[in-house]
Amino acid sequence: MWAALTTEQRAKALQRMTALQRWIDSDGAIDVKQAAADAGVSVTRMYEMGKAWREKRSLTSLGAFAGAPKTRVGKHDALLRKALPSVVAADPEGSVRKLALALETACGIPSGDMPSHNTLRRYVEDELRRLEQKAMAGDEVMLDCAACTLTPTDTDLLTLFAILDRWTQVVLGASFGDPDDSRGGYALAARDAIRRLEAGQFADLPWVERMARSEVVVGFDQDRWSDVRARFAKEGIAAPVEPSTREKRFGRYLRSVTGLRIGSIVVLPRHTGNIAAGDLTRTLSPTADQMERLRVEVDDYNLSRTAAVSNLSRSTPPADFHRMLALLVRA
């Protein structure tokens, strides 16, 4: 939770902790009004925090502000989600735009209070991804990278490298890296995937026996991926591995697998490789806190995705997948 706090939130948490502990340790010598002023809260709030703090010395006792930022849910979320399944079922081959317009008609929200068209599109895209989800993991493993920020208000522009299962929509591994060294970025993501596998995070997923294919969204070091097919085949990886080098490749699979949000993380494909974009500044050396925040957000996201897999059953990942991770790490 501490890793999830902004600098301002940490300062406020420390202020409240310090004032609380001094007040409690003083055994009445410090007046509650003075303690509340030191903590920056009202007297009523000070009594509430004191009671909670005595029961459990945790950041949660200091107030809701200490929690990690949550994805904001619109006031019409329930109505939109209720209408979504029937809208998509009525036209399963419809375009996202067409389905978004149908959702606008079917949701029952007054026109003056209707969410934007882009918001409706996001709901449709989420539902299409849910329906597209297949039963087995490991069939198609995609490697993608794109610029991102840890929250919508962050100014550090990081580059996310992710190993994605296309059909269960699970993030198998993730790390921050440099788009000019995508082999290094994917090596870090592969290490994270190995850690998650060894921790048993994907033990309940139903895995295929053999990988069908894989694709790698290449960074700005395209020359270092020219022999990717031969290298993977030499390693005994039977599944064909293809590099993606087209102009608008960044975020290609993140967009279709996770959407452009992973918890509070905002994926910004168009900013990939930019030194600066508006108020954003490219950062190539993520802090330990930023790496921990990424881990937490991916953990939470994966819990929601595995919960959506209807036929959870214990099986082991295909050998090709293990070989791929080992080769990526060595790269």
C-alpha cells in the first residue's frame, strides 16, 4: 500500500502517524485539539483514527486516502453493463462503433446524461474481449511494448514490456524497459513471468499442450530481431515466432488483450519512444516503488482475468513456453 501512495499521500500519512503516536504516548498530556491540528484533521476524525490505530497500526487506519487509486466507475456503470450482453448478442459481428450506438439506444440513460461515445466504445470493447476469451492458456503468446504512466495524473512516461496470453487475457510477465533495447525489456518481462510461474500464480489455468504461435512487437532495435525465427527454432521452439515491425505496432496486443488500462496504469501507444509528450517526461530508470506498483497492478488485474476463466483446472504450461522464456532471459 505504501508503494501505491503518491509523494503527497505519503507526507500526509507520515503526518497523521506521527501526530497519532505522540498523542497516544502522551497519555493525555497532549490536548486532542492540538493533536488534531498536528495531524491536519478535525477533532472528530482524530478520535476515529485514534480508535482505529489502537486496534490496528496500519495505513488503513489513517483513512481511505491511503488506499491505491482505483479505476473510476461512472454513475451509469450498472445500466451499461446490464444492457451490454444483449446488445452484443443481437449483433455479434457488428463493428465497435455500431455496437456502441446500439448500446446508447438500449441502456436507458437520458440523452442529456449519456456518457461520451468513446466511453461507450470502451464498454463494448471490454465485452468483446470477454466473449473472445478462450478456454486454454498458452495457445498464442504475444509480446508487446508501449509507453505508459502509472496513473492518469503521473508525468513519468515509462515503457511497459508485457508477455500476454491472447485468449485468457492474462499478463504472464511485465516490466519496464527501454524501447531502444526491446530485447532487454522483454528479458526483464520474461524474468517476471518465470517468477510468477514459480510462485504458482498460473497453476489453476488450463494450459494447451503445444503453443500454436507467438508474435513479438519489436522496439526501435529492429536489426537485433532479424534472426528471431531462426533463433527460436534453433532453441527447439516448434511454434512459429513472428516479429511485428509495422509502423503502428506499439500496444497492438495490449490494446486487444488488456485494453489501454491495467488497473491504474494507462497505456499510451502513440507516445512510445517520445522523449517528452506535453507534460510527460520519458523515464528509462524506474524506481523500486514504480516497479512494485507495476507488480501490484498486474497481480490485481490477473486475479480478475483468472476469475473469468470458467474451466479452471490444474495443468502445466507447454514446453515451448518455458523454452521461450529461457531464451528471452538469455537475450
